[in-house]
Amino acid sequence: MPQRGWRKGTHMSQVITKRLRISRRKLLRGAGAAMGLPPLVSMFNSTGCAYAADLSAASGKTEAPIENRFVLWFNGNGIPERYWIPAETGADYRLTPCLTPLAPFRDDIHVITGLDNFAAGLPGPGNGHHNSMSGLMTCTRFSGRGASGISIDQAIAGKIGADSRFRSLQIGVAQESFGESIQRNMSWAGFDRALPPEMLPERLFDRLFGKREEGWINRKRSILDLVMEDASALKKELPKDDQLRVDEQMAAVRDVERAITTLPPEYRRIDPPEYEDMKDWPRIAKLQSDLLAHALITRQTRVASYMLTKCQSICRFPWLGYTAARHHDYTHADGRAPGADGVEGQRIMRDICRWHVEEFAYLLQRLKATPEGDGNLLDHCCIAFVHEHAEANPHKNNGLAMIVAGHAGRLATGRHTETTGTVGDLYVTLADDVLGVGLGTFPTFNRRLTEILS
């Protein structure tokens, strides 16, 4: 949720140290509901370290560095490389038409191209979508039903997820798919063990905040009513800056709550696979991103996956004016899209992929607007944006284009790097050299990508 920044000239070392000390795990509670707090001045010492959950001297640990978070962000099908991949490398690359929404975050991202999805080419069952999806998420081949191994988000969650309320969150937006497990899921706990994304904002909200009180279940009361007594008591002990942040957080939660309660009935159900509709997926995407941001801001999870569209997506795009065909049809330069030849289809793909990037930029804005320690929340995040394929039409699995955002660990930003290696190489580099989780290895890993590090 967006938060007001530090007052101009304020630095963490200038904050008065004689104040209430609060753990980052503090929750506002009431009648079966729970609401996390945003990063408050009272949660950090003068050097920007967060106070530990157990503040007693007996615990032997009263402070801890700010924790990093990891998000794996995905959209289905591939890209039109000519409109997506920058021609230049290094810091002076030009943003392509698909990447223009990231202009405000140029210094917060690293565009990485040239990596191979090696596992997608391994012999076995499945088509170009099945194999690409399994290889991209788990770096293992398609089993015939699902992925043959654990996905990278779950591998990382196994290292850093135990101390947060949710070991990980799986979030989805658009529902249209061809219906198979590998196409509908991106997170995998192991061989053929899918972790389905929560695609309804109403259900995700309930999971984050609780819903045992009958008035809240029927949406006749606000979740804020349930935690107001606890919030009022806490605010009496907080400095003014922190009181303001609590108020802003509660107002932001209320805005999302109102937006969810005003959704039409068709947004409160999961439709069957291949169900063709004209839903306003940007509306849902922003609600889901707001809820993900809240979960990261309030330390309810450190790991999440975000599935904007399904593998082999068959969405239509009324908000872009493209409804004659489905997403997958537009990816192929064979004239299958009604009223569009191959060239026109590629231009349509440009606009579709720019929408994908717009939604990614929306999440970055939410995180960058939230103060944490001496910086902001994006400073302590690693967010990997991946696609099902490189060039969409041939189901290309080499020379993939990805974006990694945030300033966690040693990640270099503000550049485009063209390199060689595998998806597994990237994942281990992000896990160990950026997040510092000690993963060590992952399928298809051969080397660390030191060229993307600072």
C-alpha cells in the first residue's frame, strides 16, 4: 500500500531513540481478524536495523537486518522480440516500446537477455507450452501431468519462509486457460504437486485479514472495525510520524476493501477453463498487486508468485480494443487471428506485452512508495519477471528476456545485460548472491551470473 515518505532531510540516525520499540511482526487484532503494520520508525534502530520479535535481553537478539523478499512474476506466451528486447547493452540502453512503462524505474531494474530454458528441450511428453512452463518454473521437464520438481519460489520459501505468517503466497489474475495443471499453475511443491494461485481478490483479502466475524463475512462491516480498538491503543504510544503511517495504511486497506466489495458478481467466481469472457483484468490485477504489496509491506510473507496470465494464455483484451482473437492466436504469425495478418498480429502483441509491463510497474510503484529503514521496500526486494517464451511464434526457449527489479543484495541495476547461461544459473544467482539464502544448486545450474552483480 502506498505510504507517505520521510520528511525532507530526515535520516534514520536522526530519529529520537527514546520511543516505543515494536517488532516488525506486530499485528493489529480483533474478533478473528488480523492486520499487519507498515514499516514504522519505531520498528528500526538508528542504523536502520529492525527490532527482533523478542525484544527481551534474555533472547540475546534485539535487532536484525531488514529482511529481503522475493517475488516471481509471470505472464503466459512469449514476446515480440523486436518490440521488447533493447538493441543496446549496458547502462545507456534505450527502452523499447514494450518497456516504456518502466521509465520511472530505470534505475531499479536489470534487463537480462540471452538465457536458455534448457529443461524445455529435454525429451519427454508435452507440447511447446507444457515443456516451456515446467522448465521455466522448476528447470525440470514436463512429467505428462505437471512439473517434475520444485519451483524456484518454493525452493526459496523453504529457506526463508518459515518465520513469516505465510511461508509463501500464490496469486493469480486472468483465469482463461486450456485447463491442464501445468498451464494453470506456476508454483510447485514437488513432482506433480501444484500450488494453485488465488485468483479472487475477495478470497485473498479474507486470507490476509481473517473473516470469522459474521458481519465481515457478509461484507456489512469493514475489517477496520474489528481492529480499531487495538489500533487506537497502539497509536497513543507512537510518535506522530508513526501515527500518520498507521492511519495511511488503514485508509489504503479500506480503499482496497471498498474496491473489492463493489466488484460485480462475475468477478467473485472461477469460471471453467476455456470460458471466454470480456472481464476487466487490469482492474483485478491492480487489486491483487495491492494485496501482494500489503502482504510484503506488513511482513506476512517474504516469498510470492504472481501469475498475471496463464501458460498458453487465451485471454481477450477489451481494454486494449483487441477482442477478435485470443492472446495465443495473436502470438502466431500465420494469420490465425481474425482480421490480422502476421505483421499486424505482432503489433498487437507489442501492445499486449506493454500491458504486462504496465502491471509489473504498478507493483514496483507500490513498493517504492513505502519507506522502510533508511530507504524503501523495493530496496529490500528481488522481483523476477519471466515469460513463457522468448519470441512467441516459434515457442522459442533460448535467448529468453527477463527483468529483475529491486536492490536486494548485490544485484546491479540500471542496465541491460546480454549473456549466456541457463534459467537455473539465474535462479541460483538470485537466491544466493542477491537474497543470500544459501540454495547452492538448482536443476540446470552451471555457473553464477556474476555479470549481473555489482
